[in-house]
Amino acid sequence: MTRKQLGLALLLGSVAASPAPKPQVSIPAVPSIPGVTEPLGTSLPPGIILQPPTPPLPDPDPNYTPSEIKPKKIGFFFAGAGDNEHADFLASYSLDDDTFGTLLRVVDLPTSGNSPHHLGASYDGTVLWGGGLLSLLKTQNTGYYFDVSDVYNPAYKKSDIATLSSIADEVRAKPDGGFFFTYMGSAIGTSPGRLVETDANYTIIHQWPEDVPGVLSVLDQQFDPHGLSIDWDKNLILTSDFLSPITILKPSTEIVHANTLRLWDLTTRTILNTITIPNGGGIQDVKFIPGNPDSAALATAVHLGQVWIIYPFKTDANGNQGTAELYYDLGDNARDTVAIFSDITQDGRFAYFTYTTGNHVAALDISNISNPIRLDDPNEDQPITGPHYVKVTPDQQHLVVTDYFLQTGDIGLINTPADYKAQYIDINPDGSLSFNRSIDFQKDFENRGGAKPHSSVIYDLSDPSDPKWL
């Protein structure tokens, strides 16, 4: 580490530890001025990365009528306007059998061009948070909050931006209120990113790590957290490092992927160890296996097309806590597929993996953790294009998969094919999958140039006394 890096680390550590940190600001949305702000949004030539923070174009002819039906199963989807000029939005749909695919509500953001990314619900289910992956490029807020205390009438709540970090990714709710988020990059999109925390009022209060050793470690070795999983009972956090965000944008010619995960102590929010998957080429996701006695977690290595198992209480050759072992090789058509995301059923029996440019959803029976069994045919031509975000529904009977990852257009290096659908896939009793129904966002949002649904949160009100959401 250079003297400059050391000085910067000490400075950041001392600032973060100050008694009155101010880690959050909010950038007001630019008001729409007819005839003035609209042309600005299209005036820059292709290849210019930073965009003017203009308001979204007005939607002159909404092509839906809010539905007054009250389905028991509701899907919330965080989506971007296809033309990047109209407002990005949260859309809710019925997932009931008799009204499946009925558009219920659309809640617009006050901004556009965010590249809406991951979506998550608060612990009490009354608030949704959605992160903008590329909001930074329009110098606008990065985190967006929605009031869903009445799930049939969601409303926009507020937005914010962190001071040290940007490029929003995964989200986890805190039992005492608030959220943790992974922000993959710094405030200008370079490494390092941060693990961001809010209080119960949804105000950003910390951007971890804040201790000097932790800041030194993330300056010394690439820290671009994407995946996030928390074992509340064992006081553990795992984050997985994916890629350096600035390197997906031109004039970069090569994306810099990471090969590491960080194991954290939840109580102190400090990093215990950096765990390396050799030549992993982007560790996009990590999730603790529910009910596993060793608190094991599964992590995805994108370049390798592999699933690795993380044992947080085992020690490595140097006596450090946390180890990684190859768990399952998904095969040739999973290698270098840009993104591999995952979800696991709540009983810890079945794990599912999407690989985006492989156009495939893989299924593993992990009920015997030492003997995973493949449940899908890796050579099957599945009716899906560009799958990414995957969510097991609260009733554990379906997968919701959104078929869109990222398209940076002329300014970047990632432009993955997509069919822009939300797939509703049946989980069979043996854990295998049956493709069934889908929602076509391109058709429903033609007046916005189509739509790009990236993520979802599912509510199940089948038992009014015990509502569930995931």
C-alpha cells in the first residue's frame, strides 16, 4: 500500500468515526419545463457517459387503467423505461391464477435513466426500496423508497444518495427496521464500494467499513460488493465482490472482475476475512443456506460457471475464519455468461441459478449438502432469454425470474439480450421446474419504449392473518 493510500484510509476512517457523520444527502429532482428540458435529454451524442439530470419525459397516453381487483398474490417489479427518457417505475401485477398478469398499479419515479436494479421489502413489509444502478450518470439520487402499507395502492415515498458510494445492488431488511444495501462502487463509480446501512426511518447512517483496518483492506484489495446475505442468528454477514463499475463504461476496453467475498461480524460491522475464489471472474451472488448447521452459504463464480460453498466457521491455512470450496460446476454453457444469480428455498432443499447469456435456469437438490443433484437438463433449450433476478415465492411453489440484466447502450461494454418478461415458473414437488406463464413488459409499456424489469418482491395474502413477502 502506498503512503497516499494509507493517508486516504486514515482520513476516511477518522471521518466515518466522527460523532456526527453526515453520510447522506438528497438531490432534488429537476422540474419539467415544457420545450426546454425535453430536448436536453436527447441532445448529447452517443458515447457521452454523463447525462444531463433532466426530468423524465411526460407520459401523454398511459395505456393502462388501474385495476380495482384485490388479488391474494401480488408481484412488485422495479423497471426502467425502455427509452431511458420516460420515468422509471414500480409496477404491481396480480399473480393469482384467475387474474394472472393483470396490471394493478404503476408508481413513477421522479427521474429516468436510473437502470433500476434490485428491490427489497422492509422487515414489516410496509416499505420497498429499489436501487438505481446507473443513477450516478445523471447525478441523481440512487435509492428509491415506496410506501406499500396498502399493497393495493403503493405510493412513492422518497429518495436518497450516499456520500461515499454509488452503484446500488442487493438489499436486506433489518429486523429492528431499516435496510442494508451493497453499493458496488465509490461515489464516482470506482472501487471501493460500501456496505450501506439505514436506520428505522430509512436514513443512511453508515457506509461500512468505517474502522481503519477495514478501510485499509478494501483499498488494498478490490472491494465491489454485489451479493449480500445475513445470518442474524450467527451474527454473520457475507458480501461478494463482482466487478469494478467504472470498467463497464467506455472508454474502458476490459471489465475488471473480482474474485473475493468478505466475511463480516454483524455486531461490529467489521470485516473478519477476505475469502478468495481463484480465477472466479466475478463473484456476483452469495446466499446462506437456510437451516444449514454450519451456516454454509452458496456463492456464484461467473467466469468459472461454478457454485462454491462458503464455510464461515472453518479456518483457512493461515488460521483465518472462513473458507471456500468448489461445490458444483454448472457446465460449459454457464461459463462467462455475464451474470449468475441465485435463490434458495426456505427449507434449504433446492437452489436455483440463472445464467444470463446462457438463457438458462439451473436447479439443484441440495437437501444432502455433500451430494448435490442436478434437476434440470443443462442442454435443454428453455423458453427464456436473458434471465437474471430470481425469487422463490413466499408459498415456495414458484420462481419469479425477470429476463433482463443490463444494457448500457453506446456508453458501455455490457448489453445482454433480453425478452423483458417476468417468468412465473412452477416448482414441482421434486424441485424441478415447469415453465408456465409470463408477463410481457414490452407490450404493457409500449408508450415508454417498452420496459426493462430487473427485480421483484412478491406478497402473498392468502392467509390474511399471516401475510408473507419475499
